[in-house]
Amino acid sequence: MAPEQNDSQALALHCVNACLTKKAQDLTILDVRNLSSFTDYFILCTGQSDRQVQAVCSAVQEYLKERGIRPLGIEGERHGRWILMDYGDVVIHIFYETVRELYDLERLWSEAPHRKVPDEATHLDVLEEDPGR
């Protein structure tokens, strides 16, 4: 049986699983609860094209809308280079590959516990810190 998760963990898990439906790559979950006053989790992922970046964004919106969850805001959707989706306790960054390398948010938030999701993953059942961290 999976350990109980709080609301922000459950929301982050929903977001991750939505990203995985469109084969988002290099998916990383940053736990910023102890470092940030505005959100609990950052989810970072990469698309191989601007269309894939936009498709991941659409998948997240639909997946969460079906569960009655709407974003507080979405930025960058039209261009598909870096889309930021704000769901309050969870902020999703969907990058085109070269843009992600340029901004390197993992380095900026290097103190945050993180979990990398294997590229071959199709679904996560529980959100937990990377055991190697």
C-alpha cells in the first residue's frame, strides 16, 4: 500500500502523470517546501519540439480539469519554448530542450530535494524523494 500523501504531493503526482502521458523527458520533481514561500513543488520536464511542449501543457490542463483543478495562470503557451503552469502548491515548467539548458533551474534550486523520473516511466504511484539524494 502506498504511503499517504498530502494535498500538494497528490497534486504534484497528478501533474507528473499528466506529463508522462505525452512522453515528457528529463522529468524532475523539486521539493521546495523548505525553500519557498510561494509553492511546494516544481516539476520540470522537457519536450523535443515546441509542439511536444505545447502538447504536454494541454495534457496537464485536461488531466487536472477532469479532476476539478484549474490553473492560477499559464505563461508561454503560444510559443512552446518555456511554459510555466501555476497550480499554487505546484508549479510546472515545460521546456524546449535548449531553453532548459540555458536557464538551468536545477542548479538555481540545487538545495531542494529532488527526484528524477526515468524517461521510460509511464506512471508514478507515489511521490517520494530520490533515494540517492
